[in-house]
Amino acid sequence: MKILMAEREDLGQILKLQYLAYQSEAKLLDNFSIPPLKQTIEEVIGEYEKGIFLKAIDEQESIIGSVRAYIENGTVYIGKLIVYPNRQGQGIGTKLLLTIEKECIAPRYELFTSNRSIRNIELYERLGYVRFQEEIIGKLTLVYLEKEIGQI
């Protein structure tokens, strides 16, 4: 497996992977209209132009994971860490997250997930992220986590 910068022509495949990867989150939340399942290719292109996208590829050069981020006011905002469902639990998400931290140097990193996404929260906390805020949106509670330089 290799982690590379995603190219613009990868965005369609990344969006398809996003739809697939977020099915488990939608089931967990009993809500199949969560934003990652409704995102359009135009929105993904906008995010690509604003920040950085990484892709994880397998030996056949198929995209099996991705993460994106952008920097604003000294904070790297990390989003949509996704891994192909049958490849989860193999360290791909960890490698993607650590690589995006190395590619986007800033004093602070921030991401969020649902409070029901225990595996995601455990991954983030294992990598040094700490909870700093919760936000209730309807039936959904988002947990915001941050990592500051010097925290391990």
C-alpha cells in the first residue's frame, strides 16, 4: 500500500469510495441522508481546490482510502478519513491521518465525528487527539477533537 497525493482525476473514484465507506456510519446513525452520502462531485472538486487530498492505493493501484484537509488560521481541518470497508482495521486510516499531519504543518489539527462512531473516536484519541467540544444537531451529536503540536 502507498499513500500519494490525489490527482483531480481521482476525485470521482474517491467520491464513490466515500459513498461506500459512509454506509456503515449511515446505518449506525439510522440516517442515510448524512452529508457525506449527499455530496456532489462539484463539492468535492471545490474541496480539492481549497486544500489537500491524499489517497491510499493497493498493489493494483486501486484507491482503498482517502483523507482531505485544508488550513485556515493556523488550524488544519481534517475531513472524510475513509477506507474501503473490507480493508478497515489494517492501519490504512492511521497511515492516512499521520501522513496528512506531515503534509499540512500547523500548530493545531481539528476533526470531528459522531459520538456513536466509537472506533473513529478511539483511533483519533490513540493518535493524540482530545475532545474539546460536542455539538447537537437534531438527533446527531458531533464530537470535535483537536491535536496541538507537542501533544502525543
